[in-house]
Amino acid sequence: MADFLLEAETKYFVLFDQIDEDEFTHLKGLGPYDGTTRKKKMREDLSKLINAANDIIPRVVPNEYDQVEKFFSLFFYKNGAPQKSANIKDIKKDSLFRIVKADKYQILDRARLFALTNDKLNYSGKYRFNPDGYPCIYMASTLYNAWEETRRPDFEMANFVRYKPMRNLQVMSIYIETQMQTYGDFVMAYFSLICAVKTKDEDNYHLQYVVPNLFMSILARSIRLKSGIDGIRYLSSRGYDGESYQFKSQYISEAFVFPPRIDDKGTIQWDHLKTLFRMTNPRNYFYYKIHRFDFGKGAAHVSEYQDSLFYAIEEQLKKEKPQSLK
């Protein structure tokens, strides 16, 4: 693991060093310096943080919290307030999508499409960002990515819904931005690569889970300290391996994960997310195929996302009025 992190850090700084100094004159929050001085100072700060994180990560083992405390201090202050490295973004979204597996032709109830109940907690440790026993709700900016994040279920055996956020989302953005504007953007460009290591579903507590679990653990602690952060925005690593099958969309790999709150008795609470989101009724492909759409003219492999089945269903979901989760 340490060798992989060292290799990743080396490659990251090779790319960083190739950026022209003039690009740093446009960045926010770096002080009144010229581009050369800004780039040098940022490289020093990035190297210090990444080295510290890479020293912590291989030492992490389940249910040991000393290393989590150290990792927390790299991104948050003691009172839970985020540092610049946490890269907190205020993001406006009209639609997020979720897919849940179901029996063929089955329409699930609304509660099943929203959250795991306490009796299902033993199923909650099988995704990248949520530690065992800590259920989280995964959503994506596109229905296609929601399908990928659900391990490509048979589309005949899945329900899909649209969530509408009722305000801007406050998220830790572990993402590679198309335009890097802050120190936090550069920090999370590195960690998004680590978090997006390709996984196999049979993988257990390996590198690809250690780092995302760490980020969710420190986020959960900041939330308990009243940071007001809603969740994590991350770069999904799931998609077709063949380049010719990729859709053309800037946000095709943008995904989100939202944790619950836990009260003093250890009970999982979802009330804050019920206030944050509205949700359409669950639908399935069979319902639309029979009653709503004629997809007969669709091509087997499309290059533009707007021509696909996923986009067509997205547009239909957007026409429906989300209802209160309470």
C-alpha cells in the first residue's frame, strides 16, 4: 500500500510541476503573491499534507481511531469547522438519481428507496464510502452513473427515483474539477485519484475502501460537531472500460453520498435528509417501457448521453413533482 501511495504522489507532482506559473495568478485565497511564488508555496503545502496523509493511511485498521484522529486534523479544526483542505463546496442541484435493486416488475415503497432501516444495517458495509454498520445514501447526477454505482443491475429488476434538493448542498468535494480554483481543489484532485482506484465487488478492506472510509469517518465526526456539511461529492470510478462506450458529459462520473445523523443513544436518524430532499415515486423500466416510452428507435451504443435511455427517463422524472419525505 505504501508503495502505491508513493507512486501516486510522485505522478501527481509530475503533473503539478507541468502547470504554468501564470495559472496560479487566478487562484483564490493564496495571498498577494506572483504566480511563481504562489505555485512554490502551494507545492510545499500540498507536499506536507499529502506526506502526512500517506503516512497515516497504511496504518489504519478497522475499529482503531488514533489514525482517524490524525487524519481528521488534516482537514478539520478541533471544533469540526472545515479547513481549506476539506474543499467544502456550495453546490446547486435540481436533480439527483438513485437506483435500488428489486424483483422483476416490482415497485418498491418510497421508504425503501430512501434509506436503510435499522434491521438492514448488516448490509450497509458493501459500498466504498460507508464503513460497516454506518448506512449512507448514494445518489448520482445522472441515472446512468446511479446504475453504474449499483453494480449495473439488470434494468428490468431495478427501481429508480429522482431526488430534488430543497437548497444548495454543502459537500466535501473529492473531485477533479475542470477548472482548479482553490488550494482545496488541488488537495482533492490527489485524493480523488486514490479514492477512485478500481475495485472488485469481492474486495474487502483494501486500499480502495480505506481512504473513502477515512473521509466518511472524519466527515461524520465533523457533523457531530455541528459543521453543517451534508455529504461528500466524489468522482465515480465505475464506467465502461472501453473508451468508445463512454458518454460525452462533464458530470457523467459525478456522484454523492449522504450520511445519517446518530443521536446520543446510537440510533440512526434520517430526519435532516427528509427535510433536505423531495423524492418522486419509485418507477421501473418495465412500467415506462409498456406505458410511457417507445425506445425502439434507440441505437445499441450511443455517443451522446442525450440520446440514451437513461437521459429520456431523467427528463420524465424531472416533470414529476417531488413530494415531502415526512
